[in-house]
Amino acid sequence: MTTPRHQFTYLGKPRTLYKRRPDREAFWHFSFEWDRRKYTACLFTHLLDGPSGAVALAKQAIDSAMRGKWLEFRGLTSNRTGPAGSATLAEVVAAFRQLPKPLAHYEQCARLFLARAGTRPGKDWLTTPLDLLTADLVAEFRAAVHAAAEAEEDEETAESLQRTAQTYLRGFRAMFSPRRREEYRRRFKLTLPASLDGFLNSPGPEAPSKLYVIPDDAIIARTFHALQSLAETDPNAHTAIWLALGCGMRKSEIAACAVDWFITIAGARHVRLKMRTKNGTRDVDIKLTNGAETFLDDAIRRAAARHAQAPERPPYLLEGSDTERTEETFRRVSTWMAALGWSSQKRIHEFRAFGGSQVAMRDGLLAARDWCRHSSQATTEKHYGRYVKTHISVAPITLHEQPANILPLPTPAPSPVLAPLQVLPAE
């Protein structure tokens, strides 16, 4: 039988990879000479897309020998020479694809899990030794997801990120179900490390917890009283607050808001914003409310005048440098709110929640859902209903008389009276 070979050129010389055992798809042998010495390596790599992975390892072997790092290279590949050592994800994926009904979704989950955990980003994820799949790796993944969720400015986005992370972990773990682990051991002679149990049983990401402390009515009244003078002392902070309060904008949207975002529909001022959906994003037109139009008209005119004087700059509503628009303005708003008694974690976002609650009280929860650009009414009620104040009237019960033009329902006929059951004496 002909020995499978693969030829390539590196550093101006032809090179050859060959197999001693054609049934071992991922094993390639490679020999080369450097400085009158002969080097031989058994390369184990994923060949899911052809021999390109083995070629990359062969080039790495040559580079290691030229730099005097041959022993380090052999140390990195020594655990990939057979079932006696710990397997790599490349071996597991190669075996997984030969099982009945292999799902590419699981491989995608594994790659994204490792990228989020910071272990093997990009194309290098298949070189991950299974020894790294431990409870500690799940803990690192959990911490990374928590940090990313805390950085999100919107509760719905943070929850979506957490649910997606759970999907990654579940999909990755599904590659190591009890049935599949038995197949790996029996059919493919793969040795799975004992530390894999910690990876499979450790708790996954939890929902991020944000601190929302509802201020009392005195703090809210003091805030809106102080907001009037903020227009003179800090125009950027004043504009940012009204963009959240009257348009429902998030922090990133406030920083990027420009004059051309605003349009007029049926005589009413609207702003065109993005709404996240399962299939991406789409444009929605949000009506300005809560009295914001009066204050934002001035900001729009100032931004248009600045753009006329300096056309090379986008007509942002917040003036100043990029750092001023994206960071310093919001730091001043947070400091200003803290001085007034606010203790919530997401300061500027509280005005979006307060504005949404005002819409809910005036126009109903469905209107508030659309204004907040939430995917469901439950999200609006859960995260934005904390400022809603319900009112229960003290009106007495009113019994409505039946209108004269409506025929009454027919009265059912009485049921026949049955005679009592008589028990006949036995004959």
C-alpha cells in the first residue's frame, strides 16, 4: 500500500509529510536536516480541513530547531503522540465528527467558550489540551461573562449575554456526554483526563446583579429642580439627561447622537434609533416625550451651528472631544446624581428607566415596551417598572342594569322530580 504523503516548500526547500499508519488520520511524520543534524517529529494535529495544520506544525518544528528551541517544541507536542497522554480538542473533534448526528453547533460553542475564557482564541482553539478543561476554566469563563455583563448599559442586553454564555457552556459540554465519552474511549482509544469531571459539573454563569436603589420622592423632586440650572452650568450633562429621559437612549447612543437622528412625523419630533432583534437590528422611530422636545430643540440648534462652522466634525449633540462625549460627561452626571442622593449603580440609565415608567403610567405597559425598545413586555415590567406608581380609586361597586333592548336569556325548565329509589325485597 502506498504511503500517504504531502509535499510543501518552506525556506526554499521541498519538504514532505508522510504517514506510517494511514488509519490514523491526524498523525503525520516529518523529518528534516538543519546544521548537519537530522530531526524527526511525530506531528499530531487536527486535519479537519486537510493537512494544513500539519504543515503549520512542521514549519514550527523547523523554526524551533533553527532557534535552538527544539526541546521546547518536543515538549509541547509530546502529549499528542498517542492515547497514552491527554488528548487534545483536535482529537476529540475528529472523533466527534465520526459519531452519528454530529452537530456543528457544539463545535461553535466550544470555540466561543474558549475565546470568552481567553484560553485559545481564534483558530488555535483545537490545540487546547483536555487537561485545561477543569473547574478553574469554568470559573474563569464565569468571571469573564460577569465582567462583560456588568459593562453592559442595558439590562436586556446583559441578560441576553448571560443566556448566550450558558448556551456556549452547555453546547461544549454536550461533546462530552456519557455516551460520547464511552465512544471516544472504545472506538478511538482516547484518554480523557479525570479533571474533565470538574469542567462538566461546575456551575455556569449566573445572571448579573445590578444595584438599583429607588430614591424617595424628595430626591426625585430635588433632582428635577436642580436639572433646570444644569442647562447653564453643564449643557452637555443637561442634554445627556434629557436624551435618556425623553428619548429612552442608552449611554452609547447618547454619546453618538447627532442632529440627523431627529425627524418630524405628523408634526411631532421623533428620533430614529436601533432596536435589537433576534435577526440583528432594525430602525425604529421613537417619539420625544416627557417634555424633552423643548430642551432638546436648543441642543439640536447648537449642534447644527457648530457643524456649519466645522463641517469636518459630525454634528454630535454633545460638544467637545471624543473623551468628553463618551466618558467625562457621564462621570459628571454620576457625580451630580450622587450629590443629590442617588445610590444606584447605573446612574444615567436611571433616567431612561424613569422616563419609561412615566410612559407606562400614562400610555400603558405596551407603549412603554415600544418606547424602551424591548423585545417583550415582561422585560419592561421587570426592569423599568420600579418607578411606576399605581392608583386605586375608592369608587363604590356599580351594578349595571340590563338594557331594555336585549332579550333576557330563557329560563331553563325545571328538572323532573325523581321518585325515591325503592329496594324490592328478595324473593
